[in-house]
Amino acid sequence: MIEVLLILAAYLIGSIPTAVWISKFFFGIDIREYGSGNPGTTNTFRVLGSKWGTIVMAVDVLKGLIATSLYILIPYYLQNEADRTNFMVILGLAAVTGHIFPIWAEFRGGKGVATLFGMIIAIQPLAAGCCVAVFLLVLYLTRFVSLSSILASVAFAVFILYIFDAHETLYRGFAIAVALLVVLTHQKNITRLLRGNENKVPILKYRDRRRHRRHHDQIGGGLDHVVDHEKE
């Protein structure tokens, strides 16, 4: 019975609509009516800026971490690793379901990637760290949160199945399901990526400005050289 109550609690924690509440409380808008209409990290970065996007991402990660860690309230799971991992997967999935279909926000939620990541941190921190490295590398190179999320989720499946070689059947199935879920929930993003019109998040913009100025200076310098040569 207590397991059922904890699963329900995990769903309610995951249902906290971070981006929706922040946009309404601080800006007087519903973020679901702006940008892509998705109340998640990417759209918050795009609509409200990097500060609020970072806050939303951090809170959504904490939702998954806290919900998945509710197993500690049952002493049995503290001493049974395999059963603990399986129960943590169930708790985490309940939180992710809550994020995607939040009871506090008319069941119109985000894609669950940040909450899913919090779940992974709780279950296997090292794998989570590897996924972060993949995510940040792709984000640095492309500034596409969607592409970063997709590749990090696929990398997670590879890490669990082959690098860390997890033995729990439910956990292995979960790793595969994560990759499939993230790909399926990012179909529109994938289409925009293929068409070349996916929006980039407003981070690393100073790096891009420096590159633009450097490129402009190089072109300008080349033109000046051509003009001087013609004068000669």
C-alpha cells in the first residue's frame, strides 16, 4: 500500500508545472501561449531568457531526483539493490508522467527531459554525468537544446546497455524506452532541425558575436587589401 502512495506522490511532484507557474507569477503570461507552446526548459530559455530557463531546468531536475528518491521511506529497499533499482525506475517514471501530464496545469506539460535526467541522477549518478557531458558538448557546438537532449538520451541507452552493463531487466528496458521516448516527443524539433529552422537558445551568444565580429573583420581586412592593391 505504501508503494502505491509513494508512486502517487512521485506523480504529484512531477506534476509541478515549473515554467507555467514562473511565467504566470513573474511575467503575467502563460508560457504555453508563446514560442513553441511547450512549458519546458527550451521554450523558457527562448521566451523568458537564460536566467529563468536555468531556474526551470534546475527545478525540473530536482523534481525527478526527489521523486525517485522516495524509496528511502521504505526500509526494505535500502538493503535490496535490485528491487530498489526497479522501484526507483517506477517512481521516476511516475514523476516524468506527471511532468508530461501535470494535474496542476490541465494535463498540458512539457517533454520531461529535465525530470528524466533528475531520475537518472538518483539511480546512477555516473551515467548521469556522462549524459551531461554529451548534452553540454552538443549544446556548445550547436546551441540546439533539442538535439542535445536527443543525443544525450541515446547515449544514456548506450551507457546502460554496454558501458555500465546494468543487469536489471526493467532498468535496461527503461534505458531503451528513454531514448525512444525522447525521440518521439521531439518529432517537431527533428523536423525543424532537418529543415534548418530550429531555434537556438540564447546562450553562448557572446561567443557567437565574437565569431561574427572576427569573421566581419577578416572580410573587411580582405576588402581593404583588395582596394589598396587596386590603388597601386
